[in-house]
Amino acid sequence: MNISKAEQRTLHVLARGGAILVEKNDCGKIIRVNCASREGWSLKDCTLRVFRRLKRKRLIASSRGGPYCVTRLGRISVRSQLDNRA
């Protein structure tokens, strides 16, 4: 499966315990997304376009109206990255 760099970064953050919080308008349409890591940092690469691509590929999902998290398919699809922590 072809996954862009921005999608990879977003999936990596989600696989490490992050979540995507969505903001909807009055009609229920998603107008803004915010990808937050488990440490509370916000990922700038996660745009509405990246969010829609990940959702269409079924790499992320929401359950019971909660934030969007990575699915099992998303965990399999993400390539490993080095952790820069010391």
C-alpha cells in the first residue's frame, strides 16, 4: 500500500498512543482535525486531506464517538521509525 510521508508520520504518532481529535460544524461535517501525541504535542503534518486519506484506506477509525485511533491494518502498514529519545 502506498502511504505518503505525512501519512506515515501521522500513523506513527497514532501507533505510539496518539489520537486525532475532530471539530465538526453544525451540519456534522468535519472541518478541522488535530493530531495529538500521547505527550500532548500537536502534529502539523496531519491535515484534513491526510485525515481523509487515512480514513478512506481504513487505517484509522473512531469507536463510540471518541477520537480517531490507528486500526490493526494501520499498525501493520506503518513503517518503523527510530525513536530519538535518549
